[in-house]
Amino acid sequence: MDNTNSEEPLDDKQWGDACLCAETRIRSDIARNYGLRLIFEDLCLRLEEGIPDDVLAQALKHIKKSFDVEAEHKECQEFLSKKRKEAEHLSARTARLPSSHSRAWKRDDSRHVLGHHRNQLPVGQGGFHVGTLRNLGIDETVWRSSLVEDAIPLADFMYVYDCGSIPIEGVVKAVRSIVSRRVSRRLDMLFVSHFDRDHICGIPHLLHQKKGLQVDTIVIPYLDDIERIIAFGRSSATSAEPRAERFHEDIVVDPIGTMTQFGPRQIVMVASDEEDDTDSGFFEFPPTEPPRSDPDGQPWKIKGSGGPRSAPPSARRTPEGAILVHKIEFNIVDEIEGGWLLKPHVKKAPLQDREAFCTAVEVMLKWPRGSFRKKAQSKKVRRSLVTKHRTILSRAYAWAFGDKNETSMSLYSGPANPEEAGAVVYKSKKFDCARVGWLGTGDACFLDPQTVRKYQDHYSEELEWVTTFMLPHHGSAHNFDPDLPVVDAELWVAAAQPKNSSWKHPAPGIVKAIKASGAKFRKVGSSPNSLLLERMVVFWPG
């Protein structure tokens, strides 16, 4: 300050400024004890520059006589408490909370609320996953009750990922239970990971014209004639119930015709998007409109997998009438605030293995070298292969692929815009974000670092939100290496009940590694007690 003493009488304004600065000094000293700073502290510091030191000292002495220090401390404490509660509320709004948490249902700002249940059904050796979505509105009573109610009859949208088992009785029993509870008989989407019998044999029961559900959209991986025969070769070493065997043969010979008999509104085939896949034939088909949601059903939108501003995927029409796409995402119950993402990805079998299979079949059937692909274009030849040459196809598969698996389609299921969402999960642990995603892998193979990297690139925006991961091929060591983790999931699941103990599904080494990492492992077998049911409510602010 320029003046250290004042010899002139004080005017009211100067004395008032001095008292204001003195009080601010006292309050600032107390606030600093709590890590706080007064918003007008800088203003008073500039004001002090025009006040003599002796005047400011007199003002400090005068203010201290009447200043309530205890009340100021209390005000700082109350301010901190309020801010802490606000921070906790903000954190809870975008966290995953157990339903018993004190802040779980304090969602005054929520404008879009979805209930989601997912069931990994205990069908034995196979796969049958049922997911449901339901618009819950803004009634807390409805939110709470949705966690304990049966979601199958109430769902606005229901989807299935794979439907099969060995023996078939497991999946038939589970299908009957689902169908009996689904009063509307509507199935919005059926996703098929691959054409192994233990993943598809329940479909004729699920979609039975009189005793099953009416499906709107079927999504399958795009497999050319050779790849479908390869898929058959893998399963042909074993036999099954005659109807399951016939369906398996039919879907390999003519997948679109076989699926069309169930009356879907559209069939979507997802092609591999791998850079080295030069023989998919995608651009050989004429352009067409991409898939659309049913005007009479729950609305959904699509886009290509490439970020939030990605355009709808380019689509092609196959001669049989299916819609062929490369990358695609389905946003179910699409709203401005949020929705539910279903994102498939097709991992293709290596080209050299496919070519080796063709060569092996040509040698064993004494066909001219290089003739298999052209011959397989004939439906009659395909039918002959799967009915008369099962053993040859099985031997060719074993020679070309060994214990590896063929082309398979994964599926991610989780909230759209998860960073803006909050979730309440039945009997769950608290997590800082709405980490409630699920990832099914079919029989994908994750033994190669490059394959894992490409897979992670495709799901780069989703992997951090995955809490439940379905191990590929029932947890087989021939498909998964725990030293090459695909995702940092909290729950790892193997759907397995092998009839042959030598299959080692799941592999003991994989289970041991999962538990050693601190994550949880769950085996869903044939026992009803092994059912995995995950229940949640997801919120998006308005």
C-alpha cells in the first residue's frame, strides 16, 4: 500500500471499505483451514491498496470484537458438506449401484429409463441367451418392481443369441419355458453366432409356427457355400436327434431358405470386415436398403460401426432375398438420451485353413484340384456332401483345422452412450461408472495376438463397459489363452456340460487363471441352479 498512516479524519466510505476488507481477511483465514477461498477475496485485496495500514489495523480490531468465529467455522463446514453431497449425487448418477444402495433410486433428473434382464439358460452343452428391454417411464415404483418381476412377458423388446444344446432336450425344455411366458409370442431379434449343431438345434422349436415365437429379424454371419460346409464338417463327427440333424443339414445347404420358413420380416447377414478377406463376394451383390425396424414393434436405428457420427451401413441384396452388411450396430429403443446397443462382429476362419479344407475334400473325393468351390455352388452337391459324405467332411475338417473353430459371430449388448448413464443392478457391487455390458463370443478363437488386437479394435468403444464375458467355445483352451485377455471383465462365464470329459469344457487352466486375477467365474450347465440371470435398470438424464 502507498500509505502506511493516515493523519486526516476518516470519511464514512473509507471506514466502510476498511471494515469490509478486515472482515474479508478474517473470513479468508478461517476458510483456508478448510481448503476454501472466498470468491471476492481478490476484489478486497485491490481495495486494500487505497487504505492506510493504521486504518486497516483499526478496522481489524473493531471487527474482531463482534465477529462470530464459531458461526463462520460452522458455515464453512456446512458448505463443504453440501458440496460433498452434490459430488456424491453426481457420482451416483453415472455409477453402477446395488439396488440396496441409499442413492440407488434418487433419479429426479432421469428422463429415459430402461429395464434390462439377461438370461444364460442352463441347457447343458450349448448356448441359449435371452435378453429383454422394457421402457420403465419415470415411476420409481415401476423401477424397483422391474428388478424382481419376470421380464419375459413384460418386455417391449426381446432378443436371443444362439439356441441349441447337446443333447437337444436341454434347449427344448428351456424354449418351452420362454415361449409359455411370452404372451405376445414376439421375438424381435434372433442372433446366430455360427452353425454348430449345439448352437442352432433349438431354433425350430423356438420359432415353431404353432408352438413357438414369431421372429421379426434374424441376424446370422455371412458364410459362403464352402464355409457352411466347413461348419458342418466340424459337427459331423457326432450324431444327434433326427430332427436336429435334418435342420443342421438344411441350414448348411440353404441357410436363407431354411430361415425363411419361420416367417421373419427380414434376414440380415453380417460379413467379416477383415482386411485380408478378399473372397467375401460382398460387392458382387446389388445395393439395397439397409435393415429397418418394424413399424409395429419397438423402434430401433442402425449405423455402421465407426463412431457416433457413422452413417448407416452399406447393404447388398443376396439372390435369396437376405440383406448383406459389413459393419452394423443396432440401437434399440433409440432416444436422444440413450438406448440399448446390440453390436455384432464376425471373425472369419483363416483363409489358409479354408483352402486346406477344400484341398482335403478334393483329394478324398477324387475331385479335380480347385474344383470344390464351383461344385459347392450347386445345392444338389451340397445336399449330397452333408448326407452321404459326413465322414469325409469330418476328416477334412480335422486335417485342416485341428481343434480350431470356423467363422463365428460375437455380440455386444450394453447401454448406448454409457458414459452418460447410471445403473442399478440387482445384488451387484458398486462401480464408478455404468459398467453393465455383456459380450458373447460364440466359438471365436483368441489364441493369436493379432486376432485379439483386431477384435479389440472393433469393440474399442465397448470393451471398458463389459462386465460379463462369455468364454468362447464353452471355455475351451483351443479357443482362449488367459495370457491374451480380450477384456477386463468382472464375471467370466462358460456355458458347458460336455458329455465327453476329454473335451475339458471349461479348461481348468482358464478357470484357475480367471480366479487368480480376482474376477469371478460362473459355469452354466444343465442344472436349473446354474441359470445366470442378470437384472438391471439403466438411467439417462434428460
